[in-house]
Amino acid sequence: MFVEQNVPLQGHNSFGIVAKARALVRIRGEADLQALLADPAWRAEPKFVLGGGSNIVLTGDVKPLVLKVEVPGRRIVADGPRATVVEFGAGENWHEVVTWTLDQGLPGLENMALIPGTVGASPVQNVGAYGVELQDRFESLDAIDLQTGRVFTLDATQCAFGYRDSVFKHVPAKEGDFGLAGRALILRVRLRLPKPWKPVLGYLDLERRMQESGVPHPTARQVYDWICAIREAKLPDPRVLGNAGSFFKNPTVTPEQCQDIIARDPHIVHYPMPDGTVKLAAGWLIDACGWKGKSVGNAGVYEKQALVLVNRGGATGGEVVTLARAIQTSVYERFGIRLEPEPVVV
């Protein structure tokens, strides 16, 4: 275990915001964290877990000890007639893992191609795209308690998955409550890829691709290629233009609220949900308020997708937060809807 001092974090957050970690240690396995917790100099230090940095907005230097998760590993742990279970280290790149499963002839993750970040961050956010969420493919995970060093396993129920939500995003309200925000570091994630495979194609963009290509029954690899092409056309590459992907969650409303909005804005993009609520496209709401292409300082709204906030060069975390709050105010004043950010502000 080696603790690095004054580590630049610009390359460790997808927004490309300039900041430093006062101290940083790279976690490549359980032993690294056990050694850290056994060291009296670091045991009681506040800690901040950092994966791929694709879901954070840094507003200054990070004072807690940064635990940079770099746990490797890819393996098939079970292969049965109804599913294949695969396990990945938390430090593995998510998109590379999706590609790897297809290369092994194991479909099921293709709708979540090109989601930025690491495997370890995927359960925290319950990542999802184009009709598939992590919880739909989740088997279990191993994590380590940042106070005791004890390794424990959670199944899907214990992770309490919700829309871009999980137990890892909640602090216990009172003693005895089960919340793991800031208390655990995910080491490994196991995913269950069902057999037989069935494509998930219920999104307009995918339906258009089917019609344009004349392929009514695509393979998993074709769906993967379509998803990559759709995302690349809409979303900027963080290596070129800093961003954290979709900045706001798509809000859900009652059918009555949706009808009220439709009466005023007939073209609003909306999707009926299985529980009877209606999901609204946050990007459409932001665009309708005139924000696409606008900027606050060096932080801006992407010209091709209003749901994405970008770093036009030298943006600070404060500028990103100011822009986000201005957007929230506009959407609330026009539609009566409060947009909730996806990234964590640090």
C-alpha cells in the first residue's frame, strides 16, 4: 500500500475539472484496504471512494483520503441452462466489460453499451439505458466495510435498487437503518445473463434503426452496434469534451400531471411505466426551456443533447453547479417539475 500526496484529479473525473486529492491510495484488492485500515495514521481518516469519476462534479480539492478503485478481474463463475453468471472486478471499465461478454458469446448487456464509468460504480447508480437497468442483470456483489475491513455480500434485494438509486447512495436515518453511503467499497460484481437471450427493443431510436436496416430480428451484436452509434451521435466523448453523461434523472409524474402538461405542450416526450406513472424526458424539458447550447462561464449545455452538461474548457465545479441550478429553476417555473441531478457534487 502506497499513499500518494497532492494527486491531480483532472484525469480522474470525466468532466475534466481541475482539482487535487490531498492523499490518494490505489485499491487493487482486499489486501490494500486491509493494510490501510491497519495503519493508525489512516484508519480514522475520512475516506472518499473514486471509481471512473464519470458521475461526480468536483467543486474543489478533495480533503478526505481518496480510495481509487482499481480492482481487476473478469471470469465466468457459473454456466447453466437458464443463465450464465459472470464476475468482474470493481475497477474494470464498464463498456469494455459489455464488449467482453459479447466476445465470449454472452449477450444481455448490449443495451448498456458505452455507459461511462467502472463496474464498481454500476450498482451504486443502478445504471441503465434503452430499456435495461443493472438490476435486470444483477446477481450479487462483494463489498468491504470501510470501518471494520469485513467483506460482505449483497443480493439484489439488499441493494435496494431504484431508478438511478441503491442502498449505496443513502445514509442511515437512524441507528439500525441499512444505508451504505460512505461506509463501503465495492470489490466485485456478479451479473446474471439470461438464457435464452431476447432483445430489448422498445425505444424509438432502436425501432428506427430496425426499420432503416431492414433487420426485424437483430442479433445482440447488432443491438450493441446500434446503441453505440446512437450514443456516439448524441453524446460527446469525455476525452474530447468533458461531461458526466446524462446530468439529470428523467422525472416521473402521475398520468393526470402528464395530461396537464400535454394540454400545454403536446409534443412532450413521455413513456408510460409499468407501475402506472409516466416518465418524462428531462432532455426535452430542458430543451423546451431554451437551454440547448447555452453556457454559464465555461460550463454549457451540449448542442446535440440538452440532458448533457459539458466543460467547454476550464470550467470549474462551481460553474457546473450554477448552470445546473439555473436549469432546474427554469424547468420548475415552466412545468412545475423539479429535476434531480444524477452526479454527486463533491
